[in-house]
Amino acid sequence: KGDFHGHQVFRIVPKDDVQLALVRVLEDILDLELDFWRWVTPVDVRVPSHSLQVVKTYLENHCIKYFTMIKDLQALLDEEQRQMKSIAP
Amino acid sequence: AGNTDTFHYTTYHTLSEIYSFQDMLVAENPKLVSKTVIGQSYEGRPLNVLKFSTGGSNRPAIWIDTGIHAREWVTQASGIVFAKKIVTEYGTDSAVTEILNRMDVFLEMVVNPDGYHFTHTNNRMWRKNRKQNRGSTCVGVDLNRNWNAGFGGHGSSNNPCSEIYRGTRAHSEPEVKSIVNFVRSHGNIKAFISIHSYSQMLLFPYGYTRKPAKDQAELDQVAQKAITALASLYGTSYRYGSIITTIYQSSGGSIDWTYNQGIKYSYTFELRDTGHFGFILPANQIVPTANETWLALKVIMDHTFKNPY
């Protein structure tokens, strides 16, 4: 089963279309394995652990505002599973 | 064996649990609910549609679907709540009763069963169906880019590895083709509402072109009324408008196709996240989400009922 340990979801708030275009560039860098949850502003993107530093540096270098929406995705998924199992027939 | 009164609406369910729920609802309400299998998914799962009908033949109908994108779990869960609401409100809620006395409602709770099952067993973040794409190691087609409405245009991808991969041709996917065949053969569907998550929006055509829909003024007015009703429960704030002006350009979407088929009241919802959970909306928000959405759905259904065309 998919393992999302260390994955975070960033909410990125581009201030204009130029910054939005810079964010969209990230989508084409396949090695980053980014998963865009929302393309509309604000942009939400799931970032695997191996790409966290690169994405953070990129956003900061371009002065693009962002914050961590989900700090530990796997923790949320574990909780979701726990809750389902507790009620499963 | 359980029943639909003791069913846990406040948790997420596996595909087999949802299918069991459907069978229970039919068994408990044989004069109101029936199940139609409109086709099979790529992996051979049944594509179940619940029909809510008080009789008649080929009555004007309202279509509601949830779960075209596998990981948007709150949509499939909301579909379960809507189904139960329809049967409990028939005979007790005057609007629902009047609608069902003259019209049928069709509800497809899991448009993408293969993808949904995959989110439970392998990858919770899966969006597309599970089609093996020839010549690629990447799996799946985005079922909301596969419709014959601006197919292949901007806002979709021809790369099988993309989350918005459109497929090889319009209606190539059995999950889409089954609905297309059903809508065409029925011929009397008056409203088509497709439900997604998340970002809190109520949208209408078009997504593939900036050309305004010819009914834009009316669609806009109904949308405003619907989101006002939705907000009346918990204050949840929605944006509304055409897809292309409100979110982004997206080609090959379901409601653009249905609108072009002459189904005037074609809408798509993007349900909650009022907090910051995205696709991992906590299960305790299922019922509130469904309840508020139901109010908006009723506005659209009631408007459709009162404005025959």
C-alpha cells in the first residue's frame, strides 16, 4: 500500500500570474513527483519527502508565499484508516 | 445484516460496503428505488445507478453522479447520504415529493469504481481510472477529460503519466461511455449534476471555451440561489460561475458534454474543504458536507422541476 511518510501538502499563494506561471513550471519537473491537488489559486500541492527541500528553496528564491497545509500526510491517512476499521462491519 | 437506518454515514466505506448499501436501499424501498447496471468498468466492476421513481414511463429526469475522481472520498460518501435523504424526504418534504411525483432521479454513487477500490487497497491518492495505457507504463485516464466536448483541448493532457490524461479518444473509457449511452438512450434528462471535491464551488458550462453558455444568465441565477441555500446551514462559502472563468480551462469535461446535448441544467460541484484537509477530509465532516450540499441540490432540482423545457 502506498506510503506517504514524509509527504507534505503545501498551500502556495502566488501574488500574480507571473508567480503562478513559476509554480506551474514545477509541474513539468517529473523527478519532483509533485501531485497538484488544486491548480487554482491558492495552489495546493503534495510534495514527497525527497522533493521538499528543492520545492521550498525554489519558492523562497522566487519570493512566492506558501505554507504547509498538511505537515504529515501519512498521519492523517493512518487516522482515517483507524476510524474506518473501528466502525467496519 | 444491517439496514440503511443503522448504516454508518459518518465514516468512509469500501466499494463493497457501498454496493451493499445500494442493495439494502433497494430492498427496503422496492416501490421507490431500483438499481440499474449501466455498464462495466475497465476492470469489470458493475456501474450501478440507483433510480428513484414513483412510476410513469421515461419521465423527465435528474441525474446526479459522485466519485468520478477516485480520491475525492467525500463525494462517494455524500452520494450515500443523498440516496438515503431522497427516500426519507419523499412523502415528508413537499419539494422532494412533488419532484418525485413527476420526475425520476438517477444517482451514480461511484462513477469510477476501479479507481475507488484502488484508493482503498493501494494508493489513497489515486485520481484516474485503472486503464492500462498502451505504450506507457503509466496507468489511468482522467474520466473528467474524456468527454466529447472540446476533447483534446487546453486543460487536458495527452501524456498518460499526467493526472489529467484525456485518453486516446473521446468516450474511450467504459465508465464515461456507459453514462453517454445512458443519457442518449434515456433522452429526457433535464438536469445533470456531477459532484467533485474540493474547493467549494458550484460551476456551470463551459470549461473548454470562453464562449458563454447561451443560458448563462439563468444558470448563474440558479447557482447563486443554490449556494445561498447551501450557506444557510453552516455558513460555508462557495464561489460560482462558469468553469473557465471560475477555476481554469478544462477540456473534455462531463457537464460541457451534457450541456451540448441539450441538458440545460448542467452543473458541477466542488465540495468542501472548509479547513485544510483537501482530499483527506475527516469523516466527521461527511454528513455536514452532504447536508449542506443537499440544500443546493434541491434548489437546482426544484428549479428544473418548475421550469420545464
